[in-house]
Amino acid sequence: MQIEIKEMMISDYHEAMSLWQQTEGMCLRVADSREGIEAYLRRNPGLSFVARSNGQLIGTVLCGHDGRRGYLHHLAVAHEHRGQGVGKKLTEQVIAALQQNGIQKCHLFVLNENTKAIQYWQKRGWQHRHDIRMMSFVSSDDTHV
């Protein structure tokens, strides 16, 4: 299988959203609207990627940084393409892009009940942090944090 990794563009949005909606454990919010993703990609150029095989979108990853730390979101691979290294290639691309920006550390968020994702990341050397707690504040009508 030939896999092509390219920078994510807003033109990839509808295919990416379709993949995210089909991905178990993926938590989508108002920020994942087309407008929200477009703003995210503009703010973080060269850090989010899609994987394609024969022109079909089969994987995504979003990434941004705050100048010190990277933040990886929405790594998703189409079910029929899992176990073939697509997620690994997307993650490697993100880490390389962060390093080019001088960022050496990256965080990601996984829902507590998403045990498959937790196992996936742990097998790849990502560590669960026990010393911090995630807290959020939402200043809109979106009741989902």
C-alpha cells in the first residue's frame, strides 16, 4: 500500500470530519467546526497532516504548539487501514515538524474510557502523567468541555 502524507488543508475538512465521526473514542466539539479547524490550521501552519492511499483520505492528525510544548489532537486512521503504520507515520511527521519549530515535548489528550487509545500511545512510548490534572474553562454556550 502506497501512503502519501501531506500537510492538512481546509479542503481536507469534510473527509477528515467523516473519518473523525467514524472513529470510536473521538470526542468532537464546537471547536471542530469547519471554521474552528480552519483557524487552527492557519495558526499552526505545517503541523497537521493527512494520509492518503490511492487518493482516499485514510488518516489525520492535528497539531499545534504554544511556543514551548506541542499538542497532538485527532490522530485517526480508517479502520481498514489500522495496523499498517499509518498512525506511526503521521505521528513521526508531527514530531519532526515540532522539532523543526524548536519544540521538544508534545502532549496529547485521551478520554479515560478510551482504553484502546491509551494502550496505543503507551506502546509507542508516551507516558501517562500522574502529576497534573487537566482543567478547562469554556466561555461560550458549548456545555461540552
